Amino acid sequence: MHVWIDQDLCTGDGLCMDHCPDVFTLLEDGIAYVKESGLVQNDPGGAESLARVPEPVLAHVVAAADDCPGECIFIEPD
């Protein structure tokens, strides 16, 4: 499974980081981004910046997507 964030929809409240800090982060612009193996996928951002979700945190990423007030977290099956 892969995940990405539409930064145009992100409200920057950080709930995704509360659910799964291994996959989500907020940058200086106050917007959430995904990361993979500690590398932030913010260039160019959006759907082009997919991050692979490690098996142990799959449920946390799904919960983050479900709880996101901006509905900006998108999950892509493998």
C-alpha cells in the first residue's frame, strides 16, 4: 500500500502525525507530507509523492485517512 497527501486540501492540524509519525510529518509551511524511511516526499508533492506504507503501521495510516478533517490523505493499493 502507498499513501499520498493532497497539500491543497490539507488543513495542517497534524492529526495524521498523531496517528502515525513514522509516515506523516508537518513541514515549515504548516502542511502535512508523507515520508518513507525518514525521507519526506515533498518534491513536487501531491500524487507524484507516494510513500510506501510499512506493514506494521497500515492500520494507523488508514485511521489517519479516516480521521483527516481535510480529507486529503489518499491510499493507493499495490
